[in-house]
Amino acid sequence: EVRTSAIFEPYSDDPENRGNTIFSGEVLTDFILELHEEKIDLHLHTNSDRSAHIALNAVEKARNIIGKPLDTRVSTCHLELIHENDISRFRELDVPANFTLHWNGIGYLTGWEKPIGPERAARRFSIQALIDDGATVSYSSDTTGMTRLYRTSPFFSMQIGHNRQEVGAAPDSEVLSPTSERLSLKDIIHGYTKGGAYQLRYEDNLGSIEIGKIADLVVLDQDIFEVNRYDIHKTTPSAVVIAGEVIQGKLP
């Protein structure tokens, strides 16, 4: 939207501009190798197709240099545009893809039609393609500031990701194209639980209710699979359990 993200084809309204990254792919490769030695994970902001491509290339080069999987888990976030040739590489290179679901409606993020044009605009947030390919997908809010704190609720974002419409929009209002990217609640919940746990390297302890895992969980005040798809955002926890102890509310 501000024409700084590294993009493959020039911005539609600025033919000399393809954006850029803060550092080169070579620098990123070297940094990933350092992190591999220290077993430190890395979270990258890769908003557009060329920045995601550079990140994936760096991971691939680092893996080739050491000749085995990395001991740093590199995740990418936002990914408003992904080149179709890179879809399968997220799975192949074990790079989690983190999306900001509450951006997936119409009316909150504005100003992106003019810089990228209609063809690319119609490909924004290709989440379903990654899910279908078997990539690790997770979700977060990327929200700061008290005035937008309400948008940090995962249920707020779940509704937008499920409908591709802003919360409060009428059911017959415009859906962010393509409609095939209206995600299933099952896939959304998987991203918020198992996907998030894997991205944070907690998959052995968190992300699902299983014997041997930490009993961190919530009990909800409504079944989000049964309520109207435009009421999902109203969901709140009636009980919060941390390490097996009820710290708020009470169990049924």
C-alpha cells in the first residue's frame, strides 16, 4: 500500500519501482546460518511476492550449505502476495506462513488496488493454496495501539477469514476476491492452534489436547461451528485453563 514492499513486477502506478528489502538475500543467508548455530528462530516480515521469494531462497541456500534441515525455524508473515511458483516451497523448506486474517476483509486495509492493479489484487492472501499444499499456516493480529485492540481477538479474525468480509458488513456485501479463499473454520482453528504451536517450536507441548501436552486451553461460550457465520466475533472464553489450572471463569 505504501509501495515499499519487494514485488516482482513494478507497481502499476510507479513503473520504475519494485520496492526492496531491508537486507539482501546473501546477508539473510549468512544470518540464518548464524542463527542455526545458536538454535534461534527467525520471524520475517515478507509482505509481497519478491520478499517472500528472497526469504525462501535464503532458507534453501542455508540448508544446502549445511546439508541438512536447519536448527532455526524461519517463519514468514503477512504474505499479501505470493508467486505461484513459490507455493510448494513453504512446505518443502519447512517455512511456516503466518497471515494477518483480519486484513482479509474489505474496508480495513485500503489503497492497495491502485499500486498493484486488478489482476494482482485478485490474488491477495492466497492462504488456501498453501493449506492445500500442506504448508504450516498460522495466524496473528499484528495489531498495536489501544484504539485497535478489539481486532486482536482471534474470533474477530476468524470471522473475517471465514467470510472475507469485514466484521459488521452485511451478508450480501462484497467479498474480497477470490471467494475460494473463504477459509473453513476447521483450517482456521488448526492455524491458530497446531500451526501457531509449530511456528513457535512448541508443537510437542501445545497446540492440541493430548496426553502428555500442557493443559493450556479455553472453553468457549458458544460453538463457533454452529453459530451464524456473522456472529463468530462475539465468542468469548467462559473459562481459561493454564497448565491444568482454571485461572479465569469456571468449567461447565
